[in-house]
Amino acid sequence: MRKFALTALVVLAASVALVAFAADVPETITIKDCATKKAPVEFPHKAHFEVTACTTCHHTQEGLTAETVASMEVAKCGSCHIEPEKAETPKCSEMSATKNPYHISCIGCHKETVAKKADSKAPTKCNECHPKPAG
């Protein structure tokens, strides 16, 4: 009985810790730093947090995890991709699916997801992420 109680306590503590870490992760964020010709993107951040590692998108932030996010300053994508220091770094002002960092990462991952799971809701078309203005 003691082992069961101890195991239950450990599982409960781990669950509470995970919920606490997840609380620091925003539900959604608006990606607007690079919006020039298309509408800003309402990004379901927490949904992505649940299916991929933080460093998949925040690739320059070694060690960024749900456990470390509260103690780290998380850089926005635009901090590197608006005015890249290196010529080979994708620039977010590019519209091309092969030159814009969001298009490269997001669309690439979404297409892989759809290929694996045809009924996936992962957007792959412009207006699925950039809604047309109302009116």
C-alpha cells in the first residue's frame, strides 16, 4: 500500500509540475513582426507546444523546454529573421515558400503532417494562415 501511495504522489507531483510549466506557454500568439502584404497570423502556440519540441521553432535557443521557459528569455522569430546577420538566414520579408522562414518551417511541417495523416487540419494554403480582411 505504501508503494502505491508513493507512486501516486510522484505521478501527481509530476502532473502538477507539467501543468505549471504549460501555464507559461501562451495559448495563441499573433505573428505580426513580418506582416507586410498578408494579414498577421494567429498562431495556436500551445497546440504546437503539445506536438513538437520548443527548439523545433526556437532553433537558436538551446535548452528551451517547458521546464526551462520560465527562466529563459524567449526570442521572437523576427529578432533574427527581420534583418538577418548572415546572408544565408531566411528573411521573413520574402514571400516565397522557399525563402520565408515561416513558410519553410511551417508549411514544410504541415505538408509532412498531411502526408502522414490525410484528415489533418494542418494548414498548407496562404489564406488558411493569413485570413483575408473582413469587408
